[in-house]
Amino acid sequence: MSRTRDRARRHLKAHPLALDAALAAGVLVCMVAGSYVDPHGKHGVDWGIRTPDALSLVLIALGALALVFRRRAPRTVLALTGTVSLIECVVGDPRAPVAMSAVIALYTVAYTTDRATTVRLGLLTMTVLTGASMLAGPLPWYAQENLAIFAWTGIGATAGDAVRSRRAVVQAIRERAERAERTREEEARRRVAEERLRIARDLHDVVAHHIALVNVQAGVAAHVMDKRPDQAKEALAHVREASRSALNELRATVGLLRQSGDPEAPTEPAPGLDRLDELVGTFRSAGLHVEVARADHGTTLPAAVGLAAYRVVQEALTNVQKHAGTKAKAEVSVVRVGPNIEITVLDDGAGEDDDPENGGGHGLLGMRERVTALRGTLTTGPRYGGGFRVHAILPVKTRSRAPGDPV
């Protein structure tokens, strides 16, 4: 039964003209039946005591016919039904309930327009029909039929406005729910994009650092293989160590992409400034002269800040290795200044290409994104007299950034 009812409802929604025609037919039957009823008969409400004249039947037919087009032109239909109702109120004797069509038309206007239009047209219809009935109609001005016209037109306007308001409230609730759902989906996509960017930065830092070391050590091994095999073996040992470190870090980073049901991959804690000596040692073993100065007074950094500081030093020294060469000298300083920790990497630009910004890579961009994500600042650029400078300021205490906050 419910399935049949739902199917019928969908069919009527798909064919609104058929629904309006059925409504018009029902109103026509009610008006014709009402025109034969005498509410003031000897036995209360008597049926068949009075008979409508030809004019009343014509007006009834015109009012019902106009209702077929009530959705297409609601104001025009209201004007037509109001006109035939006005004629019936003035000349009808006995009076037929033609005003029923005007009530339906007024309901449609209230349902399809705004409240201001409903009030304006509703008051106009009520005043004109009621005034004409009282002043020019065949019945006394105090007859209940005159008051009924006033009441029913007011009910029609009020009911239409109430239904329109309810539909508007339901539509607003639905739109808010859809907007909230879209916001959740956009937030989820944003978080996924940020996580992908973070993983991409990690992969870039790991690959760029270790591959640069492998390249330098392999070149050293090839150069001294024939004359100094012991030094070549040492260089190859550094190649093996750098490649092992790269594989371990890649395995830990890619392990973040595994699904919850996948086997757990071996991971290790994220590197921080506690591993700075180890990091600098890899560059020294590759032939780069690096000096370190620390004045952070044993500051314990959050994992995110420590990782960002580590990656800044790693990327900066990798750029020195690639662009300035092993003959260059680099200086790394870590200083605690108030609520921030400052990391500075300088080189003297001994190589031919002393400007990493000319390389076209994404290292500097990745560093800037890392630092900015923690509400820090990063400045890079060539030094006066030659060389390059990387300076990062990171807050020791971090807080999560809400969507829409300025970076």
C-alpha cells in the first residue's frame, strides 16, 4: 500500500498539471453541490431546496477551469477567480459558493510568493469580496455568508503562507546539512593534501641528502680506486652507510602510507636536533668542512619543531654540497632566543655555483613550507662577499593552526 502511494505521489509531482486538473474537478464538484444546499432551511441544512441559476453555474465552471492553471500563473488565476466571485457576490441569487475558487487561488499565491505579496493581495481580495457582498449583495450585510467570505479568504492566505514558511525552513535545514557535509569533505581533502605534501617533503629531503652523499663518495672512490685503494674502500663504505640510511628513512616514511590492516613496517623516531652531530658527520665524511656552534642550552623541542630544524639543516648542507662543492666551508649554529630557536647555516661559496636558488629544485620551497607550517619564518639568500645564508626561526612551543588562520 505504501509503495503504491509513493508511486502515485511521484507521478503527481512529475505531472503537476494533472494534479491541478484533479483539484479543479474536486472544487467544481464541491461548488456545484454547495449551490444546492440551503443553510437556513426548516431542518437546519436542507439539500435540494434551492437551485442555482445559469449564471451561477457558468461562474462556477469558469472559476474551476481557472484553477487548472494556478501554478503557471497564480496571480492571473487569482484575478480571474476573484472577478467571478465578485460577480456572484453582487448578482447571485441564490448565492453559489464561487468564492471557494478564489480561496484556492489565494492559497496558491501565498504558497508561491513572499509574505509581503501575500498580505497585500490577501487584504485586497478579502476587502473587495466582503465589501461587495455587504454593500451590493442580495443578502443583508450582517448575513453569515458575508462573514464566511471574509473568514475563508483569510484562512486561504494564512494557510498558504504557513506552508511556504515551513517549506522554506525545511529547505534551509537541508541546505545547511548539505553545506556541512561539503565542508567536512573539503576539510578531509585538505588534510589529505597536507599529509601528502608533508610526506613529499620528507621524501625529497631524504632522497636529496643521501643521494648527494652517495654521488660525492662514488666520485671519490672512482677517482682514487687505482692509486689509493684503501681510501676508495673507505669511500665505498660511506656509500653503503648512506644508502642504508636512505633506505631506512624511506621505509619509515612510506610506512605512513600503509592501511590499518597492512603489516607494520619497522619505523624509528623522527629525527631531531639530538641527531645533529650524526647528520653533520655524514657530510664531513663526504669531504665537506662543517663547523657547529650550539647555544640552545639543552632545549627540549616538540617532535614537529625538532624534525623541521633537522630537515632545514639537512637541506641547507645538501645544497652546499651540491652547489658549492666539497671545497666549501659551512657553519651551522643553533641558538635559543626567548621563545624561539634559531637555526643558521652559512657557507663561503667556494664552488662555482654559490646560489642554490638557481638550481630550479624544490628544496628551499620545502624548507619554507615546513617552517611556515609551524608559524616560523625562513630567510634565504646570498651573503655579502660570496656564499649563501639560510636562517630559520622556529617557536619552541607550537599550537595547531585552525583552517582559515593566516600563516
